[in-house]
Amino acid sequence: MEYITAKEAAEKWGISQRRVQVLCEQGRVDGAKRLGWVWAIPKDAPKPADARFKREETRTNEKKIDARTGGVRQ
């Protein structure tokens, strides 16, 4: 398996090197290993999804139409 550094992953994913290091520390990069001060990241590892947002998130003020009844639900 080939590995890349946090700097190379940052360039590949379009984020900062520090952000890659934090993602590795949080265990969000599959297969990443710490070798002393350096992170070894699998070359084919995908960029982790942004955890700040949920997929089906709705705001508390937002009203949704109930597909079954056609009425508005909170």
C-alpha cells in the first residue's frame, strides 16, 4: 500500500495541512497511521465528509409539507 503525507493529502483534497492532521487525530481518515511526528495516509483514502452538517437537517422554524396528508407539519 502506498502512503502520502498530510501535506500531499492537503493539496489533493484542497484543504490545509493542519486540517488534515486534525482529521487524522480524530480518526476520520481511514487507514491513517502516525509515524513519529508524521501522518502516513493511504494514497487512495477519500476526503472525509464535512461533519458540521447533517444530510437531512431541517431548521426548527422551517415548515414541511406532509406528503401523506398534504397538510403542513412543524
